[in-house]
Amino acid sequence: MTHGEEPLRFEVLGLLRVVRAGQEVDLGAAKQRAVLAVLLLARNTPVSRGHIIEAVWGDNVPSSAVNLVQTYVAGLRRALEPTRARRAPAELLTSVGDGYLMRVEPGALDLDVFERQVLLANRMRAAGDLAGAAVELDDALALFRAEPLGGVSGLFADVERGRLVERRLAVLEERAELGLAIGQGPELVSQLSSVVVEHPLRERGHGLLMRALVQAGRQAEALAAYREARAVLIEELGVEPGPELRRVHQAVLAGDSPEPERAPVRVPQHVSTPEPAPVTVPAQLPRAPVALIGRDAELGYLDALLRDHDGPVMLVTGPAGVGKTALALHWAHRVREEFPDGQLYVDVHGYDPNREPLEIGEVLNRFLRALGVPAGDTPVSVDERSALLRTLLADRRMLVMLDNVRSSADLLPLLPGAPSCVVVTSRRRLVGLVAQVEAKLVELDMLDPDAAVDVLGRIAGRSDIEADALRELAELCDGLPLALRIAAARLAVSPRLRVAELVEELQDEQGRLAALGLEDGEGTVRAALDASRRALPAEPSRLLAIVGLHPGADLTPHVVAAMGDVPLLEAQRALDALTAANLLSVSEPGRHFAHDIVRVYTKTLAGELSEPERRAATGRMLDYYLHCADLADGLLPINRGSVLVAPEHRPVHVPAISGAADATAWFDAERANLIAAAELASGSGWHVHAWQLPYTLSRYLWLRTERETSLRLTEAALQAAIALNDDDARFVMQFNLGVALLQFERFEEALQAQQGALEVARRKEDVHQQARALTTVAGTLHDLGRHAEAEAHYREAMEISRIAGSKWAEANAHHHLGLLYLSTQRFDDAMPWLRVALRMYHEVGEQCGEAACHVDISTALLETGDTDGALSAARTALAVACDAVSPYHQALAHDRLAAVFEQLGAAGAAAHWQRALALFTELGAPEADGVRARLARTRAVTVG
């Protein structure tokens, strides 16, 4: 904002407006307003010109789009900063790389105010102040003046408008929950009646209305509301009300209160404006090197960048071992007083050969937690998490360090605006980061000979070493700081080791890596680590050796408790002691890891344990992961078989996993450890774990479409089942192998695996397994075009399922027979089978099957000309898939919705295909190619 001008207020929760001193700013033509909307929703973050063009024009981009964007930006600059001199640089809307950045002050955008008030309400609710939380939500909801982004047209605006409307509705329901908790039911009846009229398929709204009517003493009307809700759900969706709505209904019938049990409400002693929650000031910088030699010029350059730029992004780059992190941390600690609001740090692990790089969503989660956002308040999507992070940092001066970054593609959502400063370290020159946010490059090279000799001399600390010998050693280390420090450390702890001897060792190129890397585990690093271990109490010292048996990337107190056979509190104390001794580090709260050299050290210690000790600890570790994975697997929204998982050592302490969301989050956090455990079991003769761990992982990997991992684990698991000569295990893994192969369209191999599973089931005379196998065999025959054989197998599967009383298998057979008829254009024949399957899926609580069945019913209805029915079924599919927390089934529903909109000639097809494409692409699902083609076809038609 130009000096002297009144502050601006931006509004998107209604008609798009900008207000200055009570007067609305003229924003110009419609397309210019659309450009402003794009920039406001990405406030304080650079937006590329290409993104603006796609958002404003969608599929119909004019040849002059670049010039038009420049014209619109110039017009917005004149409107927003009318007193700015013609040649003076813009302050609010600035050029950044090949795009633009819209600076928005904290509290200047109504959407940011809304989210802050919702966050405050959540905190007040958690603290027990329900009345105060309700007031905050009332104020937040009042910010929605009309339909969001009013006056802005186009695909981008439609998608964002839908997201904001859904966000408002969710908060409205939360406000109703609070009102009911404090006895405001009578006042809520009118509002909730309107909600159920506008959104008749949202069961939560019906339940809230019934509870409000009961509080108003209108039990008869509450029962009538249930009957109306049930009629709508049956008519529109063909399903009965869900368990929560049925619970409310039963309570009303019984004359009981339908309100859930709640913790006692805290009544404030004095009615006043609630105090703001204390601001969390994170201080996450790891310890910096004691001395930094030979980097004075780089430190001076970093100081100048901070002095001359407001909120700079600095990129420290160079080869491995050159000291990027050391320089960045040394400088960050030196200037930390410049950032009173704290420091955020994360090691992205972009170059760690033993673990996957951190996902952008996980990094955002960590930062939000560090800033005091409760886990339950963290948004689902990466975009929303990024927006919340920008909101929280908008009025803070913080230092953010992103260590070991591989590419710039995922960095933008992590970057706050000025006045915060960002330091990135990477082995690569991240050209995209330089282009998009004008990152300042700080390139590190090898130390010059004098500095290299200085490093050796200072760390070695010996007066008996001649300068010429040190220079020769420095040359052999090639001036690489990591190599210099290791060589110097060997000299420092071995006074009798002559430099000439070390030089001779390094002159052998084949032995140089071992000498510099200390790979034998018997060098000075081992001695230093042994000294640290000897200073530990007995239990942490013992557990340090035991955790060396752990095959994964990080440790939790729960798995350490299981491996060490100790109480959870004792395991936590041991991890704290190891962390305090710098033998372990904390990657995030509750998760510990060892740096590479310490990792090698712990493995060496583990190898020194007795064979019985190693086997017992490994068995307890595998049992822990198997037991927890079985618990989480049972909560996923997808049917599974009846395998009995009964570890020999059932862990005493397990994490709290109480629903599908918790289960998915646990699998996400432990994914790498679980895969590593399964591979360890497979390679070490733990045959039961080698097939049961992949079994418990199979549904999670299917939902995440991790097909290559699933196939690899399943193939190894089948070999373990064969080694056990266990028909139950062999059936399960033959069956799962067929599923995994089908995902790669290896139909003949899949059929062979499935027929093998069917053969095992028939030999065992197990009708449940026969029913499942027959359905999968039929499906593959269908894929191979052998329709008559497929139909016969489906019908046999139904018959055997009825005999076995296996409702899920019967539903699956009905569903797939319906799909067979769909694929052969027998749409009227398909519908009865699909509807029966839908009812059965609902009865057994198979949400993923239910969502897929709704999609297929939508397909059949669309083909027979019932577009209204097709649209309703597709929307229901999306709702069920969202409840199931299944991105894959959400993508299927979006794809089907797009097809219906396209058939209707209505707006929205491209938006749904874009959402489906984003979900399939994120999952790595092959369906993305088909959606991409459909989206391209739609765009071509639009342009034509």
C-alpha cells in the first residue's frame, strides 16, 4: 500500500469487492476482476502467468492472453494504488518471476478472518468454552454475505465457489452442534429446517434438526422429520439412514435424550471477550557447527541479502558434503534475534537413500502443529493447509529453513510472504525457485587449500603435524568439508597415527571411501559413540543396541517399547536420553531417527547381541507391526477376509486408532516401516509375518493405488505361504496376487493366480473362499472377453455365497454381474443386479463397494436416458466415497459426474474431470490417462 493511502479491505465471501475508507474500489471489467480473484485466493504467494491464464480463460485461451493479463494487472495496480507515481514500483501487486504476487495484510481479507475465527472457536471448544466458541462461529458465518466470488465467472471461480460453499456448510453444522450442546435447540429449528430443505441428502443436517426439535419439546415433529429424511434417502439413494440418524431416532422413540455424552461444559466465571490463545513461538533450528571455516564471503553475502531484501528466499546449493546445512544453520543461529516470532525447520530428506522424501502435505502438517494448530483442525487438502500456513505467518517475522530439498516443484506451498525469510538447501540449482520467487542463489564450492588446511589443523588439534603434510592430506580430501572433518577426527583421537600413514591410506583410491567414510565401524567415530553410550543409564544403553534391529526409517516409543519389552513410559524416557546424548534426533513429535553414521553404529551394536536376544527383539517388533496393522486394517472402509492374525507377543502398548481416518493416518505414518518390516520378514525366514504383514497392508495399498509395492510384497508373501505349506495362507496370497496382477492388466497371469486360489478353496471345501475366488475368476474372464464363462462363474459365486452366508461375496458377485451386462450394452438387465448389490453393500457397511456401485448405476441410468437419476447416483457416489475417506473412489465419482454434466450440456464437466485427474494423478493410478483424454476432448469441443 502506498504511503498515506487508507488500508484496503478485500471481500470474497459474497460479491468480489475491494473497499477503501468505506468506498468500493472500481475493479474494472469482468476478466480483470477474475484476475484479482485468482491473486487473492493465492495471497502472499507468487502465481505464474500461465496459471492466471488457465484460471481466467479455461479452455478458450485467446492468442493475446499474455498481453491481456499484463493489461489487467496494470489496471488493478491503478485501482488499488491510485496515488502511486507512474514510474514508481507497485507495492501491493508486484511482479515475481514470470508471474505476480498479491500482498494482503493480516486481517484484510474476509476469508482469512473467517478461518481465524473458526480456528479460535475450535480452540475455545477444546478448552470447554462452548458458549464462547458459538459466538465466534456466529461472527465467522456472518462474513458470508452471499454466494462467494459473486460476479466472477469461469471454471476456476466455479470450483473455488463450490469449495467455499461446502466450507461454510461444514462450519454451519459445527455451530449447530455447539448450540445443541448449550441448549439452544429451540432457536436453531428454523435455521436447520432451511438447511435440510437445501441439502436433503446430508444426514447430519437431518439429525441436527431432530435433536433441535426434541430440545424444543417437539418430539412428534422430530419423528416426522425422521420419516421425511428416510423417505428422501430411500427415494433418492435407495439406502436406509445411517447409524447416527438411526441412533437419534431410537432415542426419540424411547423418550431418551438424543444428545451424545459430552464432557462437562466449562462455564466462564466472567462474561467477557475471550483472551486470544497464546502464540506458539517455535524454535526448531538444530544445533549449528561449533566453528565454520572458510565461508566468510558466503556469510557476508547472506547478511547482505537479509539487509537489502524484505523477506528474501535464499537457496544454498552445492555438491554433497560441501557443508550446505552447516553454513545455513550457522548463519541462521547468527541472525535468529532478527526473527522474534521463531524458526521453523524441516529436513525434507531429498537425498536420503534409506527413506522417501517427505511429502509436501506432511511438511505442512508439521509446520502447522509447530504453530499450535491442533491435529483435528488441520485441513484435508494441501492447498487449504498452505493457505492456513500463510494466514498464520502473515503477521510474523519468522525464519523458515527447508533442508535437503530435491526439487522446487513442491516448495511454493511452504513459502510465507514478507517479512519472513526462507533458507533452502539443495544439491541442485532449483531454477524453478529462482524463476518463480526470485530466490537468491548462494553456491558453495570446495574449500580453497588454505581453508582446507585450517579445518584439518583446527579439528586435529595437534602441534606435531607439519604444514606440508596437512596440505597433501587436504588435497587428497579434495577440499570437501565432510571428508576433511572425518580425516581430521581420525588424527585428533589417534595421537600416534602419523599423517603420512593416513595419506598413504587415502592414496589407495579403492580404500579411500572406506577411510573417509569410516565404513568398518572401528574408527574414531566408533570410539566417540562408544564413549557417549558408556555415559548413558543402563536401559537407554541396552535399547540403543536393540533399535539397531529396526529396519525402517524412524522409531516411535510404541515400537521401542515392544522391541525392548519395556513399559511405554520407560521407552519414551530412553528415547529422550538418547536424543539428549545426540545419538538420536527428533524428526517430529513422537518420532525419532538416527543419522547415517549412528545408524551404522546401532546396527553394529545389534550384531554384537546374542542370537536369542536378536531373535526375540525382532519377533516382538514384527508382532507389534502385525498387530497394529491388523487393527488399522479392520477400520478401513473396505471389506477384508477372515484371516486370523494372532501374534505370539501381542504388544501391551499400541497407538490410539479409533476410526477410518485414524487408521489411514497411522498407515501413512508407518508405511515405510511396515514395508521394511515385511521385507525383513521375507528375507529372514519369518514366514508367518512375511505373508500376514502384506495381507494387512493390501487394502491400504489398494486404496492408495500403490500397485508396484503391492505386487512386490504379495509375490514375496506367496513364497512364504508356500514355504509354510499353509493352505489358508496360500489361498489368501494367490487371491491377492491375482488382484495385484489385474491392476497391471496382466490378465492371463491374474487368471492363473485366481484359478490357483479357487483350486485351494475347493480342496479345502471352504465355501466362503470359493465364493470370493469365483467372483475374481469371473471378473478376469470378463476382462478377457470370455463373457459366457464369466456369467456362469458369477452365478455359481452367488449360489455358493448364499450357502456360505457370505453377504459381502454375494454383493460382489451381483455387482460384477451387473458390470458384465453394462459392458455388453444390456443396461436394463444390469440395473436389478446393481441395485441388489447396493443394498447388500450398505447392509454390510462396505462403503467403497457402495460408492463404486453408485457410479455404475449412474452409468446405466445415463445410457438409458435417465440423466436426473444418473446425476443423483453420481452425487451420492461422491458423498459415500468422501465418508469412506477413499480418494480413489472420489475420483471415480468425479469422473462419472463429469460425464453426466457433459451429457446434460451443463457447466461443470471440465471441473469434475480436473478434480478426478488430480486425484488419480496424486495416487499414480492409470485411470488418469483416460480422464486426461476426456478432459482434452472436452476442451477441444469448447475451443471449436
